[in-house]
Amino acid sequence: MLDAIVTVAATDWSAALGGLVSELEAGKLLFFPSLRFQMDRDEAALLRPDVRDPKSRNISLRPDGRLVGAAVTGPEHGRLCAMIGRFAHQARSLIDAIAPSYRAHLRVAPASLRPTQVESRQQSWRADDRRLHVDAFPSRPNRGERILRVFTNVNPHDEARVWRVGEPFDAIARHFVPRAKRYTPWQAQALKTLRVTKSLRSEYDHLMLQLHDGMKADLAYQRDCPQLTHAFPPGSTWVCFSDQTAHAAMSGQYMMEQTLHLPAKYQCNPQASPLAILERQLGRRLT
């Protein structure tokens, strides 16, 4: 577990960073303690709870430029759009610096500002991100497409974002796959027909949801599995494949995040992907 987090001494979002792709694709978390997202005074004034619509969990800037989940209007709305948009651009520059071969194959998802205090969120066990998990989304099957995320702590009160980071993905799979419910194609088709899922759920998607839910439901695993706790201070940034790196957000407030999707075949080492690991363990194709 001591090497689950790789610390990188970088201060420039776009300067080339060699030698990190293999670490990233192995499921490790890349930690940039001095890579700060800079804000001016007017932007920093937006770091307050009432900028978020109470009906929304986060404030998201979609790739088409539409801002969702914000409660502010007028000039503040414009500043919020510009700030999140600038972060999204810098996050993509960072991924280009780490893995330039990804550039032509990435699909950009919304970027977000997360002003809610983690400890105060009231959620079901399945939605509780304070429990170790790998990311998988019930309504959005991805058939092995990777979930690559960039996070930065912008807390104005010197409060760290505290995570737990768990064991390697292959160990998680060995632990939970034998417990998984069997995949049934007719059930996947029914979910698609009823529009519960946006597309057909593959066996891979089914297994990833089983891992996500199995990890969160198993309190003994949450307590006893190999893990470490890490505090990400304000002004720091971190990157991981969140469908592979087991993580839990324990505390913190005011974080920015950018999600990018990458087909596993365009990794530098596709055999390191969760899809390949699960297929090797089970001895069959899952998509």
C-alpha cells in the first residue's frame, strides 16, 4: 500500500510529465502537492455554500457550455462558468502532459465544483462515497470505457480533502467477483427497454456494479482491507482512474473535478484495464 500514491513535483499544468502513464494505468493515484488552481478575488468569493442549487449535489459545466446546479445569476453566473471552464481546460492540459497518446481518444464529461461538505451529506449506503468503492454507474453502461478523473482542492479555509485509498483492483476482483450475482442478458434488455439504463448493460458493467455495491455493503471489508488515509491540502491536485483505484472521500469541502472517458483499447497497456483483469480472472469476454 505504500506505493498506492505517487507524488509528483510539478507546478505547471501543461509541462510534459514522462514516466507516469504506467503508474496511472496500474491503478495508482498521482498526487501533485504544488499544482494549484489559481483564482482571482472575485472567483474566490464564489466559494460559499449558497452558490449551489439545494436540489443539486454539485455545480456542473457541461461540454456544451451549459451550467447546471448553480443558484447564482448575472455576473456571478458568468464568473462561475468561466472559472469551471478554465479548470476544465487546465485539467485536460494535465492529462495531455501525462499521456499525450490519449488526446485523440478522450471523451470529455462535465467538469464540476463541489461546494458541499462531505461529512454533512446524508446518503444511502449505496450512494455514500465515504465507503471505499470503485466507480460504476447504474444508468450509464460503458462496456469497459475508462473513467479518468482530475481533482483539485480549492478550499479557502485551509481544510484538506481526506481520502482513503484501497487495495489493487485485481485483489478487489478476487475478493468480490465470486460473490457476484449472475448476469442475465434478458434482465439487461429489460432495463434498457424500461429506460432504467441508457444502453444495454454488458456483463462487464454488471460486474463493476457488483464490485461497487459489494465493497460498500461489506463493513468488515471497509474496516479491515489494506488501505491508507491521505490528506490532500488546498492547492493540491490528484489524478486517478476512478473505476480502478479504490477510494473513499472522508472529509473536505470545495473541490473541483473533471471526468474524461477513454476506451480501454487506447491505453498504453490495455491489459492493465479493469476489463482485461476481469476477463483474465473469469476466462471469457465480458462485452
